[in-house]
Amino acid sequence: MKVATFNVNSIRARLPIVLGWLKQEAPDILFLQETKVQDKDFPIDSMKEAGYHAVFRGQKSYNGVAILSRSQLADVKTRFPVEDVDEARFISGRTGDINVINVYVPQGFEVDSDKFRFKLAWLEQLLKHIADHYHPSARLLMAGDFNVAFTEMDLFDPEGLRGGVGFHPDERALLQRFFDWGLVDIFRKHIPEGNEYTFWDYRIPNGFKRNMGWRIDYILGTAPLAERSRSVWIDKKARAMSRPSDHTFLVAEFE
DNA sequence: ATGGTCGGCAACCGA
């Protein structure tokens, strides 16, 4: 089984990249974030032609998540209210005995802002949701854009960025609690070295060329899945395609 | 080289 996650930064702007990648890599599941499209405008026909089922929840202009899969997902849920705000940031479902969750965690703007507090509350809620609905001994795969670098290895300038949004102790402590519960960072399980990133800010000149990036996209799995993971990679060559996203594909293969 | 990020969507917001 091959799964991937990609913050697409507009599914309509990057439809050729996604379709090309699906054809080339033929994943079983692709998690997409920041689709930036309302449901009535989601390019479902293109996905069908590519051989994929699609479940999605979008909103105008911002956010939006989708799961593309070879086999149809059951028990699909897209509602995830936090503090009475229900943005399009969450989709869960099931394929066979594998439960899947796709998340687009709030970015958080800046530390001590309302948006930052909302980000922390959102992550708390996600943790509670998982603890309430799943068991670490069952197969759960959660992937997406978490907007948090976990350790110093996961960003290009840990000292300069320490304590800022995306690398704040409170955010990192929350990620740790997902790991404590029983989720494994599949990338880090296989690749212990640093300087491996999934996001490069558009606003840093030549940030990608200079590899000034962050690892903020994750594929997490419970132990039964982590034990069956065979390889994981960040697909930088997908960035060579026209109009690259500021994120890239993160891919994992399971037995 | 006399500027310097994207995308949505129509003036700026969000990342």
C-alpha cells in the first residue's frame, strides 16, 4: 500500500501536477490540503478519469481537504468543530480495516494571537478525538499538514525560529502527545537524518534552492501500521513541475 | 536585473 500527502495550495491551480503525479506514482491514497475550492467546483470528474474516488470538503477561498483513493472510503466524516468554528480542515474515513484521517492544522499566524490559541485548541481537540474514537492497537493512519516542526532537525534555522509560530514549545508538546498516544512519525522512523523538509516559504528568495525549509507535513501511523512501513520519501522531483506548491509530496509505502 | 511569493478573487487575506 502506497500513501501520500500533499498541501496542494489550490487543487484547481495544480490539477495537472496532481493528475501527473497520480499517473506516475499510482498511490492507493492521496491526502490533499488547502484545496481552496468549494465542493460544487471540486474537479471530481478529473479524479474519476484518473481512477480515483474522491471525498472532499472545501470552502470559499481558504482551507479545504480531500482524500483520493483507489477504493471507496466508508464512514466518511468531515465535520470537526473547534470552539464553534468548523472550517474545512478534517476528513476521516475507513478502507477495509484501515482508518484514515486527513488534517490541515491551522497555521497559527503568530504566537500569542487568537489564531495561535485556536491552533493549539484545534490540536487538543484532534488529540481528544483520536483518543475517544480509536485505539493505538488498531490501524490508524493520520496524515496532513500539521504546521509544526517537531524537533531542531525539522527546520533550517532552529535557533532563529525557536519559539515562533510553527516551532513553539506548546505546539511541539502537543505533537509529542500524539506520539505518546501511539502514533509513529513514519518518515522519522526510516530517516534519522535532518535537513529533510516538506515546505519552503515562497517569501524566502530562492528558499527551495537554498533548502531553507521546514518538515511540517507528516504521515503518522499506529504501531500495527508503522511495523509494516517499508519506505518513505519526500518527492522533490514533483516540485520541478510547473507552478510548484510551497509544499511537496510526502510518500510512504506499507507492506 | 532598477524587482524580488502565491492563490483566490476582486480589495486584500492567509500562508
